[in-house]
Amino acid sequence: MSGIQTFTMIKPVAVKNNYIGPILHMINEAGFRIKAMKFTHLTKQQAMVFYSVHEGKSFFEDLTSFMSSGPIVAAILEKDNAVADFRQLIGATDPAKAEQGTIRKLYAESMSHNAVHGSDSDENAIIESDFFFSKMERY
Ligand code: UDP
Ligand code: MG
């Protein structure tokens, strides 16, 4: 059982394809409460810091260029078992392997352009939330 908080981003490709509304609808329907939210645009440097856990990997350059290529929606979501339940809602990293009905199955274009981010642990959910939001921006 994980904690009550996870962190998500609607990635540039999904924003560009006008999927903010449908994705937020699925998040609401799955029982998550939006605790914080912003529409913003990462710099390349910020994307490199956010994804620093992946530094050195083959996809790091493409990932950070893509994540700074256009606006994103960042949000903190609350629900019991938030991290695991959200990973289930979004589906596998590679949309070809994602379950039917998951956000990535429905809205991703490819592994690199996979529509949404979801934290992989309670610890990272806190680190990622703190990267984007101050205490005053949480409700
Ligand atoms: N990624 C990629 N190629 C890979 C692995 C990952 O382009 O071989 C991208 C993909 O957009 C993924 C992000 O890097 O969402 C972070 O990778 P991670 O393994 O953390 O996947 P996630 O937690 O997002 O499912
Ligand atoms: Mg990850």
C-alpha cells in the first residue's frame, strides 16, 4: 500500500493533441483529487534536473528535449494507494504494451511520446511534487 500522493505531468505531445480534457476526466473518474495544478513550460535545464535519475541513459537527451519542447500540465494527485493506482491507470511505459483503456494506450503516440508521467514511488512523488509546487500552491 503506497501513500496518498502522486505526481503527474501531461506531456507536450498530449497537450498539443488537445488531450488535457480527456486525460483529466479519466483522472477524476478514477477517484483522484487534484491537490495542485499548473500549466507551464519546462526549460531544457529544468527537464534535465527533473529527469536526472535517467542521466547517462540512451534516451536522456531525447527525453529532456521533448519534455522542454512545449507546455505541460503538472499536478499533484491524492487518493489512497496513489502511486500504484496511478501507474495502473496510465499503463506501461511503452503504449504498445499498455493495457486496453489506460491513458497511455488511448493517448500516447510512442514510447518516448507517451502522453503522461506518473511517479514510481512515494519518495519520488514527494521529490517531484516539491520540484513544481510550493506549500502555498496546494489545496
Ligand atoms: N523513455 C524512452 N525510452 C526508453 C525508456 C523511457 O523514451 O527506453 C522515456 C519515456 O517517455 C518514459 C520516460 O523516458 O516515460 C521515463 O522513463 P521511465 O523508465 O521512468 O518510464 P515511466 O516511469 O515514465 O513509465
Ligand atoms: Mg519513471
